[in-house]
Amino acid sequence: MPTEWTTVLLGVAIISLLLVVLGLRQVVFRRLADRSIRDPETGVYTADFIQEVYQSELRRAERTGVPFSVALVSPHLPANLNPGAAGRDGLAASVAHWLQQHLRGSDYVGRLEENRFVAILPETWEDDARSVATRITSAFQFKSGGSGKWLSCDIGIATWRPESTDVWNTAEKQLHRVTAVAQN
């Protein structure tokens, strides 16, 4: 009898240990996956992951007819902004944080380039997208070296429609037009 109990307890201990190991493995895999889809400097999604989200939203819109919008955001860099954590990197992190705080939890914010961002807005019609664009383009405060500075940005925004399915390029063209007007 004691040997049977020992064997049973040993079996239970082994099964428990395997369950713990499998649970830890899932945690590790989730963290690794999160690292591959998150920009390390800003915490928003990477450009590669955002492209996957865009393609997924495009397929969903084509299937259901429910639109989505894309907002490309290009902040105006202050002339005296230093490179490094307190300057350009700090700006990128501040812009990313601001976008995450001022958009819906269901929206996707990603970093495309050093200081260029995108917001994918699922189930967002054109009027709502324009309201989001207005909110984004309003200046926001950027902390630099303990002092607050105001920062603004250009934005290109486009909404999926059955007759206009290339949302990304439409937003890109609008951003280029807005930037060209701002430079003149």
C-alpha cells in the first residue's frame, strides 16, 4: 500500500510540474510575441504588425461592408530638438503615448518610421474619422528637459468605401498634400 500511494503522489507531482511548465511556456511565448509586435522605444505596434492589422481590416471591410479608417500622423519636429532619449526618441514616445491615450481601446496605433505613426480605426465611418483627425491635429504638450513645449502634426486620413478600397495609399496622398500645403 505505501508504495502505491508513493507512486500516485509521485504521478500527481509530475503532472502538476508539467502543468506549471506548460503554463510558464505560454507566458514566455506571449512575451516573445509581444516583443516582436511592439516597438521597444514607444510601446506601440511595429510597422510589420500594423500591415497585418491593415490587411485584416481590409478583408473584414470587404466581407461585411463596414468601413474602417487609416490615419497617418507626421509630427512637426522642433528645430532645436536634440537626438537621443531626451530629444527625438522622447518625442516619439510622447507622440505614441498621446495617441494611445486619446484614441479608443479598439484602435491600433503603430510606429512606421522614426517620427511617423499610423492609427487604424476599425468600424470608423468618414465623419467619425474626420473628428479623430481634428482631435489628433490639435497641438499637444511634449515634455522636454522638464519644460513643456507644444507640438503639432500633419495628418492624412482615409476611410474604406466599396468604391475606394486602397485606404492606405489614399491616406498617404492626403498626408503628402497636407505637408506640401504646410510647407508653403
